[in-house]
Amino acid sequence: MAHLFDTLPKQRGIISDIARACRITPGAVSQWSRVPAERVLDVERVTGVPRHELRPDLYPAPTIAPAPSPHHENDEECVA
């Protein structure tokens, strides 16, 4: 698993922004090796980093279902 600070955007003040959203000190955020489970949604909202990247152990990556085919099995011809 990547370290928290490798996952976050390299943006000035991001630690302070996270701390403010979580109502904790920037020093507390700096001690995290990963986002605590109860803080994931706040960090996602502030940083834009999806929850499945912040904590893949808690939030599996979404799977993309294949798009339905525009062709139907019983149609003789397909109209585009």
C-alpha cells in the first residue's frame, strides 16, 4: 500500500485543509501513515482523491460493467 502522502495531491496547504475539515491539528494529520477509516470521506471531499485509492482495504475499486451492445440478437439489421 502506498504511503498516504504519496497518494495526496502535491498541493500547498493540503495537510492544513485536511486538518481543518477533520477538526484536528495539521500535526495529527502528518502522523498518519494511512487515512483513518473515520476520516476517509472527509479526506476524499477535500482532496478529490477517491476513497478506493485512499483505503483500498475498505473501499474496493469500482468495476466498470461492459456497455450493452447496440445490436440485439433477434434483429435482422442494426439501425445506427
